[in-house]
Amino acid sequence: MKLTMDLETNSYDIHLDNGLLHKIADFMDVHRKVMVVTDSGVPGQYLDTVMKQLSHPYSYCLKAGESSKTLENFKAVCKAMLDHHFTRKDAVLALGGGVVGDLAGFAAASYMRGIDFINIPTTTLAQIDSSIGGKVAVDLDDAKNIIGAFYQPKTVIIDPLVLSTLSKRHYRNGLVEALKAGLIYDRELFEIFENEDIHASLETILERSLRVKKAVVEADEKEKGIRKILNFGHTIGHGIESAGGLTALLHGEAVALGMLPMIEDEQLRKRCRDIYKKLDLPLTYDLSKEAIYEWMLKDKKADGEDLITIVKVAECGKAKLVTVPFIDLYNYL
């Protein structure tokens, strides 16, 4: 299946099908230098499969985990390209999850003021959400994604078969972004989580989630309006994730906790909790409200010092943006 992200000069295709990892030459120019950025959590056979299809491959491997999304690693990837004489005709390829995609994409956006970026996501979270849309960034200390850019990939290649090597926790962690897409935009997608076998419905979940994000990004590429609904659960979620040192909870787990207080309807909140139980997601967190709030104060989504636009859901499939005094966020913790 092919979807096209329609962004005029920044448009690109999203390819979704089993086995595509072995067919990347069908979707990208492999006859140039390509820096493959991956991490230690990606099985070696996936890297080998990709490298064998490239005429001039190079690779840079990060340590798996959010702690690798640093300016130091960003610099190292750019230095590796410089050392190998990469030009503007060459490319960066991300092979991994959200951390790899964010860092590799930021390196592609920055090296020589921008070279081609190809994304091959290998985690549920990246396949569902972070591989498309063009947000690329690194962290600064424990502040997530605080240094980055909007930089769209040239193509995205999604092979659901690679998810078979994920741990159950990481597999379920990524599904939170699909559940989010259902809550804010697609009621039928939310109901799949409620009523169907989630694993058996994976390809449907992937496609519907991608279509949600595609529609929103096409309407607002640089997040000046409606795209902000994709941040549902993320303001509090990032606070929880950062307060835990980016190690206690995975991104999706923290976002799941951040979504609950932003659901206005108690019955919908209960339905959501039931899905969390089905996915074996946490329902509570053991962190101080003060620590979470301090991290939320650093959120790049704040509208100046005193206000922030938050995303709330009163009815399944419909999100709304509400601008509130920042201090009000404390009451949601």
C-alpha cells in the first residue's frame, strides 16, 4: 500500500507492506553514499539487509534508548559524513525507532543545510507515528526534543514484519500513539482497540493511524494550528517521562498517563483505562507533582511564559484545543 503525504514541494510517499525491508531499491536511490543510522536494539540482520542493497553504505550505531538522542551523537553522525566526504547528493537513512529517526533526521536537515532523509522505522511507535510528519530533534539534558527542526523525509518504508523481534513492552508502548489517533480523530480506530484482537488487526491499525497523521500534517505542516491535536497527552506525558529520568517509563507509557486527565468524559476515560489493561500499560505513576510540573515548564509547546495550548477530548474521535494559564496544568496531575 502507498500513501502520499501531500505537502507541495515537500511531498513524499509512505510505503507499507510486509517484506519491504528487502526491496528498498524500489523506493529510493541506492547508487550514492548513504549513512545508515541505527542503534544497538535493532537486530543485526536488519542492518545487514539494508546495507547489502546500497552501493556505498556507511553506518553509525547508537546505544539503544532515549539517552542517545544527544547533541554529542548528532555531532558524531555529521562528523562521520564529513569524514567520508558526503555531498548534498548523498543521504541519511534511519533504521530504528523514534530516537534513531529523530537524530538521523536532524543530522540530515543540518548537514550541508539539508540532504535527503529516508526513514525505515522498526518499532511500533515509529511505524505508527514518528516516522512521518517531519519533526526531527535531539534532547538537551532531560528536556525532550528541545533542539530540532521540521524536515520531511524523502520517503518512508514500513515493513510490519520487523516488529516481530520487539519485546512485548516495546510493541505495546508504540500502540499508544495509535490509540491517541483514535481518541482525537478516528472513533472506529479506538473501537478496534476495544473490540478486536489488537495484534491480528495490526495492519489496519497502522494504516488508519498513518491516515490520521497524514491528514493533520497536510492541513498544518508546521504546527501552527490543528496539528497541535497530535500532542494529545504529550505535555503531561513528557513531564512524567522527564521527571522519571527518561528511563522509568517508555514514551508511549508516559503519554498514555498524560492522556487520561485530558479526557473530559468519565465513561470514555474508563473505556480508555480498560484498553490500557488490555495492553498491560501503567495506570498510575509514582512521581511528585512538583517534579513533573517543573519539567512541563520547559515544554516547547508553551505559548510564552504564562499560557499553553492543551488538547482535550470530550467525545471519542474529536479533539479540541484550549489555551489555559500554565499553572492550571498542575491541577491535572
